[in-house]
Amino acid sequence: MTEHAHTSHPDTIKRLKRAEGHLRGIITMIEAGRPCLDIAQQLHAVEKAVGQAKRTLIQDHLDHCLEDAVGSLPRAQRQSIDAFKEITKYL
């Protein structure tokens, strides 16, 4: 498999490492018997961070890889690709 890197990858890695550290903190909270509300709030934050990393990765992939795959298209065909890229922002 060939190397597949984009400019957003370092930022995505940074987000995921931050979420990883945060998740370790949540495990410590559970082990320490912290209140469930506190734990749930922290889990929600980690979940949002991972979700944002996923969205960034997918958007970057669509912006670069899809463009490479379709190349230059006539305007009528281009509208379908642009609409597809736009709707994925709501995933």
C-alpha cells in the first residue's frame, strides 16, 4: 500500500492523542469512584473529539482523493460531486 498523507493528518493525530490522554483520565476517574455525572460529561467530550477527528479525516479525503479520482468534469457533472461533498458535512 502506498503512503497516504494529507496536510490535516498532523492535526488529526494531535486531536486523537489529546482524546487518548483524556480517556486515560476518565479511567482514573472511574477507578477513583468519581460521580457518574462527571464521568459522563468527560466521556461526552472524548466522544465529540473523536467524532471531530473522524469528520476532519473524511472531509480531507473527499477534498483531495475524490478530486484526484474524478479529475476535471463538465459543470453539469461537477454539481453532483460538489453536492455530495457538501452533504457529507452533516455526517
